[in-house]
Amino acid sequence: MLFDGKKQVTRTRNLSLGGLYVETPFPIPIGTTVQLRFQLPTQPEPVEVNGDVRWVVSKGASDEIGMGIRFQG
């Protein structure tokens, strides 16, 4: 993931046609546009797409920290 010129490696926990959820110790503010690059097991080339941070989990029952990102386009 790339935002404001900074690269951040994250772990995807949920992927759908409309977006994804990533675990990250450094959530980005809601509304921020990010560039995503990820590999799908059925595709030979990485997927590159822009997205917007739609929601952030900063603390929860599972102590999971992350954010939901909606794909653009």
C-alpha cells in the first residue's frame, strides 16, 4: 500500500469485489486515497488499484487494528 509517498506492507484479511480489509499497526485517516498492489493466486500479474479508506478499527475485542478500503472505479 502506498500513501503520501510512503510504502506500508499490510496483511489482507478480507477481499471482495468492492474492497478489502487490511491489518496494519498504523491505520490511515478515513477518506485518505491509497494505492494498492496485491497478488491473487489465480492471476499471474499483481493487481494495482486505488482505493479510499472508509473505516478504521483502532481497538476491538480481538485487538485487531486495521482499516476497510473501498476500491475506486
